[in-house]
Amino acid sequence: ILKLFISAKENSGTASIGENGVGLKQSCAALSDLSFVLVKNGTKKFELGVIAKAMQKLEAMYLPCFEFHGGDGGETIAQQMLNIFNTPEYEEVAACVAEYGRVRSGGDPSLARGVARLSKHFDDMNQKFFDNPYVFEVIIDNMLHRGRNHDPNDAQDKNVAVRGIINELQREIPRRYLHLNDHFKFCIGKKELSFKYWPERLVEFTKIEIPVRSQVPWSEGFGEMTPDSYYLRIFLGFDRYRITDPDSGIANNKSCSLYIYSRASGRMIQYVSDARILLGLTAGGTMFCQALTVIIDDIDGHLPLDPTKQGIAFGNQVSGNVHEENLYAVVNCVVKFFYNYHLNNFGGRKAVLSAKIKAYSDAELPDNLKTCGNCNLSDYGVRFSMTKKNRIQVDHSFTIGVTHGPDTIFRLTGSGNSSKKAAQKDKRSTTVRKKPSRKKQPKKRAAKTPPTKKQRTSHTTPPPPQRKGLRSKSRQ
């Protein structure tokens, strides 16, 4: 259950590393000098892994793992542990387990107590998840919070530090995973986690899918689906909890935040608290604030990751600079459309929009709330056009189609003049101001002659040109 990989990125096996790979061992080492990994692998097979600082040498790392069998009427797991740990071969492991048996500060190490504690963990895990044959549990002993000042010998100070870490994990882990199924059960401490973080928080929770090119610049043949195009999934909404945080500032907490989730790594890989500059939005004042939240869901794994899977590495991809520009250009136009659509519903008054969002801060949640991947959210059928200045804006000659999803729990209702006001706003934002021209004398108009019979019969009105544009994928 604990497998070592070499640090080289080629032929190292890193492609098979998941969330229980390097991250598990690194996290355990950062939080404690002694950790245990318990696994229920089937109905009768149990495994134990030990991550201990005391067993590491300069020559090599040592992460021992053991397998036990239970429920067949033979030896108990505790007896099997004692049989193994009392042998000279595993003397170092026995010392670590005995250290875990030091239940009180200043007490003596005890192998028997350590084995009894581990055996109880196995029993509790088996009873709590009796109907699930596959369970994974991590036990962290004497948790340290490296980087924070606290006295490890002070029991009260240590309890405060541990409680702080547990609370942070309970809060952060649901935010970092977007598509975990309800069939998976996760507990931190005694709390079972719910991975419905965004459906619980976002007002006007919306999904828009828009095509993005990875190699061809977006301005070439704008609106055409090229072979390198793929549909990017974007979730948007206004965070009803973040906007009511009394300690949050405009630039830090209430401004447009960006979250990028990668299907390749299975979690959030990037977070930008104020993404207005990154997305090319107006960054002054309170525009694009109101706890606006943008979530990029790389559902098909098109975004290139860096070796640590902690960020995007466009430099590792052919035409990566084009892909990056295309991505943020498309996200920019979607975010501006979504924000202006709802802002203009309230006459462009940001204070009114904020008040409407805050009104949901204490709203109760339904019992049948779904995870993001299973939600039937509101979406918009919208088309974007390219201006003469190579900018993308909403094409208002195309009727915007709004489909209200039943799983968008919190909705904003306004005056309903959003489309008209947005058209006026876009027109103002894309019109180049000119100096007033001098008054000119009116020209004399030539007298019109009536058309001949041939001219009358041959005159036809040409059809309007077909407009090309970037269209979202809508359910309509």
C-alpha cells in the first residue's frame, strides 16, 4: 500500500500515482513523525503501512507494509501483529508501534498498548464501514503543524493546533474535489464530509460549455470548429457565504475568484483569489466583485499539467502560448456576459445585486442536493461575435436562450431588461470615440427618375449575410 517511486519523471511509474501516491507520504511527513495507513482490502484482508521518521536512513527510505487476515476464526489481528513485531527482523517497526503505545506525555513506550490501539482502529473501521469492502484510513500520531509556533510539550497548545488542522482539512478537502461520487464516504476526525461544496454556496449556479482551440488562434476563422477544438466546461455563480464574510476585503475575498479543476489529477490544481487581471476584466473598484466565482472544469483533460500536478504548464504543449491565449479569451467573454447579464437585471446597480445575493446567506438547503457532475444547472444559449478591434462580445442579433436548471437552488430575479441593457453596455464599450465633425453644407440631391420596366422586374433584395460566431453548447 506504500510504494516508492524514483524522482525521475520518465519511466518512474509516476503516471500511475494518484491522490494516495507521493502526496500521502509527503503530507504525513509534514504533519507528524509517525503515521499509520490502514486499509480494508476485501471482507477479510487488512493491511498496515508505517510512515516513520525514525526508520529513514540516508542510504534508502523504508516504508514497511504488512498484511493480516481476520474474520475466519483464526488469530486476531492483534495476535498477528504481535507475532510479526516480536521478531528481530522488525525490531525498528516494533519500536515505532511501541511509541504509539505511549498514551501519555512522559509515559513509557508499550508495544502491547500500541498493538491494541491499532487493532481497535481496524475494528472501528470495519464496523463503521461494514458494508464497504474497501476502506482507506490514515492515523497521524502527535500531529505537528510545521510553520506555526506552538509548544509540542504543552497539551493544551497541542490540542488547539490539532483542532485547527482538523477544521482546516474539513473545510478545504470538499473544495478541492469537484466530481466525487456520493458512493464514496470520507471522514475527517468524526465528521463525514459532503462533496457538494459549490451547489451549497453558489447563487445562480450556472454551467456554460464553450469551444476552445488548442492550436489555432481564436481570431482565425472565428466561430469555426477546427480539428483542435474542444468544449470547455465553465461553472459560474455568486458565493453567498463569501460575500457576507465580515473580515473579507474587496480585493481579497469578494472579487472574482477563479478555480481550475483537472480531470487528469482529479482535483483543484489552481486557485486565484482575485482573477480579474488574469481574465482581462476591469480590476478597479467593485466591478466583477459580489463574490463572483468562476470554475474551469477540464472535464476531458486537455490542459497540460506540470510534473507536480499543481498547476498548468502551457509551455509543455505544442502551441501552448496559443492555447493559453485562446482559453482566457473565451473565459473572459463568458464571465463578462454572465456578470453583466445579472447586473443589468438590477439596472446596473451593484449594491442591489449584492443585497440580493446576501439575502440567501441563511437560506436552507434541500435534502436532495446533488454533486456538481450530477446537477442539472441553468445554462445559456449565447453567441459571441468578434469586433473590428479583435475583441469578443455578445452577439445581440442572436436571441439569448436561458434554461433554468432545477438544481440551481438560489436564483436572482430582477426587472427582466438584461438583454437590452447589456446590448447598450456592449455597444458603449466597443464604440471608438471620435471628435465632433465640422458642419457640412447639405448636398443637392439629384432628381430621381422612375425605374424602367426592365429595372423593376430585375430588382431583387439580396439575402442578409450569415453571421458567424462562437456559440455555447446549450440544452435548447
